[in-house]
Amino acid sequence: MTEKKKRRKVVAEITVAHLTEFAGEIGRELNENEAVAFLNEEGRAYEMWKRMMRAGEDYLKSVLQQESRNPLSAARSTSPSRYPVM
């Protein structure tokens, strides 16, 4: 993981290497060229981007709602949670 720092934006990406790894985890082998083609077929990359943005929005809204119900929770939290890429 990268060092903790103050951020003005968050960038998340799924690379071809991630895609080939995910494919392997479900028993499907993809080489780099096949993975690139897969991402670019039928608008998959754009659809994934939209879903990632929606998931990020939902996460941030839920955290903001939790903090509005319990304003002291932000003061007690010293380190951010880590979420694995799935």
C-alpha cells in the first residue's frame, strides 16, 4: 500500500494484470491480449468505471451518514480501513 497522506482525489484502477489474476481465480485463463480485448468489448470498461464510481459514492454517503449520527466516531478513528480488491 502507498503511504498515508492527505488526498484531494482518489484514483482506483483495474489493470490487465488484475483481470488476468481474477480470471485465474475462477479457473479461466486469459493472456494479456485476451484481457485487453475482453475489457474493450461491449463497453465493459466503461460499465465497470460507472459501477466503481457508484460504489464509491455509496460508500462515502454511508460513512457520512454514520458520522452524522455519531460525530465522535471521526475523532476516535486513527487509521483508515483497508478494503481488498475483489
